[in-house]
Amino acid sequence: MSRYPYTLDRDDPQKPPIGLIVLQTDETIEPDFKRYFADHPSPLYVSRIPSGQTVTHQSLSQMQTDLTAAADLLPKGLSFPVIGYGCTSASSVIGSERIEKLVQGACDVDTVTNPLRATVAACAARGLSRIALLSPYIEEVNEPLRAAFAQNGVDMSVFGSFGEAQEAKVVRISTASVVDAAVKLGADPLVEGVFLSCTNLRTYDAIPAIEQALGKPVLSSNQALAWHMRHLVQNCVK
């Protein structure tokens, strides 16, 4: 065997790595992120976390026991400006600060965001405080979610749900159903926009149709999370 010398490339500081922790049951966020980050130079690294086939308060809370292990599966030797945890409802149950601490226990990362934290930031950036909530969840999941947003200054008194706990069904709720329900909720004159909750809900193609029908801004879990992560990375490379 011939052995050859080699040199090492330096990582490009203009292309810092970003990380994403995805639920085992999620079929939507990765395809969405391919579209949201299609023009972004940073490499995206993904890890999965065990999650229940049904969305309940208990199954959401259980994920905090696996968060550090899931983060530990991201590549070592990298310094991340941001890692996203892709679960809106679990973020309201576990808490953004707790999530950040658990992920930082395994990764060199500056900021850990999630759809709850990202949507609050997006609302602040757009000057929105009264948002209609459309979720696929059952009420034991909806209640802490609305409470968490209220604690962060976002009123979601106007809300509706598909009332579905099975992840395999949530991901297959049609775009037409999402648009129809969101337009009905957003028509309320008291709300300034609509939030489509759940990273597993297919919202990418629904958002433009809802915005056109309402003339109001529409946010979704994946859209807000992608926006916030891009924003944090941009601040890192300035």
C-alpha cells in the first residue's frame, strides 16, 4: 500500500452548518426545508428523535428524555450557529429554554430554536399580536400551545382544529382542507393573520392560496422555523 500526504481544507465561515432535529413520525419538514433552503449555502444536518404515533401531552413530554441523545447524533467537530427542534406542540409542553439546554448538552451550538420560538419572533418582526390558530391536534395539545403563545404576547383566542391525534393521518390532511379551514378562521375581523401549526402538516403550497384569499399574512410551523434559522445564520456571518 502506498501512503500519501494530504492537506486539510478549512470550513468556509460564510457557510456555517445548521442542524435540525426531526420527529421520527414526521414526513413533511425535510421536504419543506429542501425548498425553504434551496438557495441557502449552509449545509443542513438532520437527526431524528423517537416520537409517538399519536400526539398527546404525554407523548410530547416524553421527547425531552431523548433530545440530548438525538442532538448527539449530529456531526461532531462542527460549531453550529443554530439548531432547530422540529416540533411545535412539544415546544409548548417542554419549553424553549429547556429544549435549548438539552440540545446544548450534546452540541456546540449558539442558539436552539423551535417552531414556537420562531413563530413568536416572526410575529414580532411583522408586528402581529392577534393570530388565528389552525392545528391538527386534539384539545389536550391545543390548550398548552395557545397558553404558550399567550405568554409570549401572541393572542390565539380564535382557533380551530382538525381534532386528529394520529400522525399518519395528520400528514395526509389535504391542502384543500387546510386552505378551506384557514380561510374561514382568518376571515374573523379580530385577527391579523393565521398560523398553521404542526411540522407534519402540509402547508407549503397552502400558504399562498390562503394569503391571496384573506389579504392577511399566514405563518406555518415549518415556514417560521426556516425563516428564524436563516435569520440567525445570517446574523452569525455578518
